[in-house]
Amino acid sequence: MPLVQRRREVRADYWPGFVDVMATLLLVIIFLLSVFMLSQFFLSQELSEGESALARLNAQIAELSDLLALERAGTSEQADEVLAMSASLDDLMRQRDELAGLATGEAQEGAAADEAVAALRRELAEEQQLGADTLSRVALLNQQLRALRQQIAVLEDALEASETSGRESRTELADLGRRLNVALAQRVQILNRFRSDFFGRLREILAERSGIEVVGDRFVFQSEVLFPSGSDALNEEGRQEMATLAQELIALGAEIPDDIDWVLRVDGHTDARPVSGTGRFGSNWDLSAARAIAVVQYLIAQGVSPERLVAAGFGEFNPLVDAETPEAYERNRRIELKLTER
């Protein structure tokens, strides 16, 4: 066989095998491309679902932020709860950023897409559960806030009722005070009228007697008219004067209305010179009080009610004349009678 013909036959034998190899290689390449495209398709689906979950999580976080803002403005008593929820939100946002980073890493890594997407789903489920817990706590806080507002409303109603009652009470008290002042003024006027009548009768009876005078609203007896020097025993003249006074007091008591609680106050006074201290009286206090008591006891013996008498001793501490002369000493030694209300 010629050489040229043998070469053609050899070439003819190689060509079918080469075509088969190329066809097989092409099929392999197409298969690999199909597998790669399918994996890319599923990876895109998983990433799209992850992005949707992230969007839902962002919406939940925004809703929780709005709720927390409302709760912060609603009441200061829930500050600790709101702070805790705010910290939880911060943690959620941090985890969201981490998840977003993981999603980006998954897109770049390619080969670890399935495992990363599964981890993302677990994280999203945990975040959703945490979001549900947070929503439950927010609902509880809303319920507590409503209860608190109801309590405040009840307190405001009670306060308003109390203020209304207080205004009415103050009005009643003011009216009662005005009526009381009027009644007291009337009683004082009545007592003043009887005092004027009483002193007027005493002036008529004792007009010409020395050592007796009227000073303001008081009837003043000089001590020498009633007592010996340094003594608390009434002398004869003093008993006569007190007997007359007792008769006038008994007559006055029958005239004054029973609702006026009047008394005759008997005040004893001495001059500024100290007592000797060797007798019955250790001080001017003792002497002035003893003389006032002696007058009261004598009036009681004459029939004056003891409930209408008061005895007081002032010693030398309330002088009529502030001087150290015999005349001043004489004026300051005295018994004063004052008709007043108890």
C-alpha cells in the first residue's frame, strides 16, 4: 500500500476518538456549569430570605423603639424597665449588624452558603423570640401604666372633692367666726354695761371716803383702808367696806345673765420696800397674796359665790407710781378689784 494512503487511513482512525473526547469534555463542562448555576440560584434564594428576615427584624426593632419612646414619655416609674429594654434593643441591633455581616460573608464565601444560611435562620429565630418577649413586657408596662393613670384619676377626684369640702368648711368656719365675734362683742358690751352699773353704784356708796378711787376699769382700795401695816387681817373699816361690796356683788350676780361667766378679780399689791422677813411673810409676794385671799374669804363669808372670785398677788412688781417716795409707797400699797370675764 502506498505511504500516502496509509497516512490517510491513520488520520481517519484518530478523528472519531477525538470527537468523542471533545463531546464528553463539553458535556462535563455543561454539567459543571449547570451545577454552579443551580448552586448560585439556591444561594440567591437563601440570601433573599435572609434579607427579608432582616427587614422584618428591622421593622420589629423600629416598632419596639416607638413603643419604648411612648413608655418613656408615659411614666417615669418604669424607667428601669425601659432602660433594660433599651439595652435589649441595643443588643438586638448589634446582633442584627452581626447577622448582616454574616450574610455578606456568606455571599463572598460561596462554598459555605448552606451552613451560614442555617446559622442565620437560627439567629433570626432567636431574635424573633426575643422580640416577642420584649413585646410582652411592653404590653405589661402598658397595662401597668393604664392602672396607674386610673389611680391618678381617682386621686384627682378625691383631691377635688376634698378641696370643695375644704372651701365649704372654711366658709362655714369664717361665718362661725363672724358670729362668734359678734356674740363675744355682745357679751363684752353686756359685761361692760354691768361693770359700769356696778362701779357707778360703788362710786355713789363710797364717794366721800378717802383712800378709794377708780383707775381705768379697776376699783382701788389703799391697803391702809383695809389692813393694819404689815398684816393680812381686815380691820373694822375694811370689813365694813367689804360687806358693802359683797351686797353689791350679790345683787349684781342676780342681774347678769347666766351665760356670761363673770368673776371679780382681787389683786394684792405692795410697795417696793422689802418686808423684814422675821414675821409671817417672807416676801412681798406672800403679803400681797395673803391680803388678796383675805378679801376673797371675807366676801365668801358674806354670801358671794366662790366661783365668782379670784385672788392674785403681784408683790411690788406692778406699781401705780414708779418712784421711791412716801407718797408713791402709799399709792402702790393697794387692793384692786376688777370685774371681768373668766
